[in-house]
Amino acid sequence: MPKTSGASKENSKSHGEAAKSKGKKRPSQSSLAEISNNVVVMKKPKACVEDCKPGPKNDCWQRSGVRKEGYFSCVEVHALLKDMGIEEPEGTSRCIRAAIMRGHIKVTGKKEDLDMIIWKGQGICCDDEYRATLGELLKQQVYYDGDDPYDSPISCVLGEECTGDLGKILVANLCSGTPRPNMGKGQNHCYDCSAFGKCLPDFRDSHYNEDGNHTNKIHFVSRY
């Protein structure tokens, strides 16, 4: 039987490895970029809180399997709120919980976080200043049904002396990092979007089409 030289053994080994790697699919440049910018983690959708919704491009890493820098899971958001002393996080504004999840509102989990001023600015009809703390925004309603007066914990600095905006306003779109003060008709947070949902521009807008299916498109549903 002829002997095999060392060089021949190395050649056959390299050919074998090449044959094995031939069948493997190389990751695309886009997927490599995603892995380098974010941390790929194990999905844990069953561990999510009840009102964290499934859906595409989910910001909750327990559902998406990709943890973006500065983002929290729904469970972590609820844990932070509980650390602040809120016994039932599920009863707070989904818009604010979404803002915390996406890193638009920075919190530490300390009780003092509730006194942080998250938004301040002029009202709609009033030139005086409004200030909204995290604690107030967590209590704010996320949908306006068109009936006056709306309920809001955010008051003008003038208090009862303010007549421009009936002394109170609402703040929408905090979940997207672009707060928008309004007098009710701009307050509409979609509960059925992924994770904790997102705000729509108008209270007459909907993500549901005529067939009753939830979509990522805005459908105008006028009732007035």
C-alpha cells in the first residue's frame, strides 16, 4: 500500500473543509450590521406582560430577539415602575411605558423619578407654561372620545385662573420621542400595535381597516 505524504494529507484536509463550508450560507452585509449594532438574545414571548402585544419590528426584545441599545423589555419597564412605588404598572399609560421601553424617557427606578419634569411648554390657547411630571403623565388618559371635558392631571401654572385651555391639556406622542400638546383631539394611542403600542395623529384615526383587521396604515374613521 503506497504511503501518503504529509503535504497530501494537508491538501485532502483543506479540500474536505472547503467542501463542508461550501454548503454554508454566508450572512448578508445588512444582517452583519444588525448584529454588530444590536445584541441578539433569546426570545421569551411567554414571559412578556399581558398587554405587551406581538407584531412586526417589536421594540420589546423578549419578543423580537434583538436587544437595541438603550431599550428595555416590557418586564423590565414594569419592574422599574414597581421600584418607583407603582403597585400596578399595567394600569398606567401605555404611551409612557412605550416611551420608557424605547429610551425616550430615561428612568433609574427610584421614587424620585416620578417628580421629573418630562415635558414643559405653552398650551394651545394659553401662553403660560405647562409642566408635566412623569407621575402625572403615567396617569394621563391615552385616548379621547370626543366628549368634553377631558380628564388630565396636567395643569397650567396659573391653576384655576387659566381660561385659555380650560386650565388643562394632554400631551401625546411621547412614545415616539416627539411630545405634542393637544386639547383632546390629538390624543389617540393604538393599543394593538406591537409591544406597548404607539400614538396616532388624531382621535378619529385608526389602524383598523374596513374589514376590522389591524394594519400599520392609518385609516380615517370620522364619527363627527
